[in-house]
Amino acid sequence: MKRNIRVTHICRSLYQFIMALVLEGLELLLLILAVIFSAFAVETRSLTRSVFGLLLFTVTIGLVFVALGAIHIGALQIIIYSGGVMALFLLMVMVTSRRDET
């Protein structure tokens, strides 16, 4: 009986270790994507592509908050920034006059 308890404890701690590694890898992937999307938003010449890169950046930051356990903050990040601010920014881009891009 005592040996069975040890095996169960070892399997449980191994499972927790693997899940912690998966969560760390997910956080690292999301942070790398956030850097890529922010660089894309800054470096692209098209305004609509820049807004799309900024939208993807704010979504990945919201997902980072969710992965860290702050679900409410992540949801607010996605709703407020990705929804409201991006809609207003796209409206501003559509209203302003642009040169023909080559």
C-alpha cells in the first residue's frame, strides 16, 4: 500500500512539472508573438496592416494575462483595447485622406 502511494505521488508531481513546462512554453510563445506583431505594426508602411499588427499585439498581450491567471484583466485587455481602441483607430484611418501607396 505504501509503495502505491509513492507511485501516485511521483506521477502527480511529474504531471504538475510537465504542465508547468507547457505553461512556461506557452507564455514564451505568446511573448515572442507579441514582439513580432509590435515590430510588424511599427515597421510596415501600410496603415491598415499597421492597425492589424497592433490589433494582434493587444490580443496576444491579453492572452498572456490569461495564461498568467489574470483572466479578468486579460478579458478587459482584449475587449477594451482590441475592440474599442482598434475600432476608433480604424475609423480615424478611414476618415483621414491617404496618399496612393506604391
